[in-house]
Amino acid sequence: MTSTDLSDQDLFRALGILVVNFAALEESLHDAIWLTAAPKSNMKVINVLTAGLPFRTLVEKFGALCKEVPGVRVPSADVTAFCSRLNELNQRRNEYIHSAWTFRDPGQAPARFKRTAKAKDGFSLNVTPAPITEILGLARELLEAERKLWEIAP
């Protein structure tokens, strides 16, 4: 298939939405850390400290801050569950973004594939069907997580 086929374009659009929604969530985490850490402080300092941090680290820092500062709107257990949810969403997103793609028969979902080679197991080529509706569903879940973030941060 060529990149002009409808299924290709649908996949590219869905992956693009996923990337944009994840970036919005990641940027909101930076802002939530700033607001949680010191809402009256110089935002530049917090930006310097969080710039370039991996998503998982941002999640850990946000979760830790929520346990240490007043003003968090939900119980500590809810923050812990939310941070676990963010890490799970990130893992699912990584599976789509860090895979290669193949198109099978027309009308079938595209498939993502990933090569692995480990001393214990040897080589493996994991091919997994990836319906576009699943990718768009994950993109929606990222937006929902971003909204939930603002229900937690002070």
C-alpha cells in the first residue's frame, strides 16, 4: 500500500492525535508541578528543574509533591492511583509510537510490530493488530487524564 491509501491516512491521523494529546498531558504535568510546588514562586525555576525530564519522572515528582504539600484536592491514595494510571497510559502510548507499522489485507486493521532480541529468549518479531479506534480511544484517555490532573493539582 502507498501512503495515500485511506487506511494509511487514518492511521497517520490517529497517531498524530495520540502524539499531540500526549504532549498536552506532559506539558500540563510541568504546570501542575509548578502550581503544586510553589504557586507564588518564579515559574522559570520550576521550568528549569523539570525541562527535559522523562514522563515517568514527571509523574513521580508530581506524586511525591502531592504527598508533601497542602492544597491537593484528593486523598493520597487517589494521587497514587492516578500516577499509576499515568504510567500505564504512557506505556500504552509507547507501544504505538515506538513500533513500526504494516498494512495487511484491505479492510483489516493495520498492525504494529516490534523486533526484540534477548539472550534469554532469542529473536522475536511481535506483530499485533492495532485498530485505529483503539489508538483514538487511547488519545481520548490522555485528554481525560489531563482533565483529571487539574482536579488534583491545587
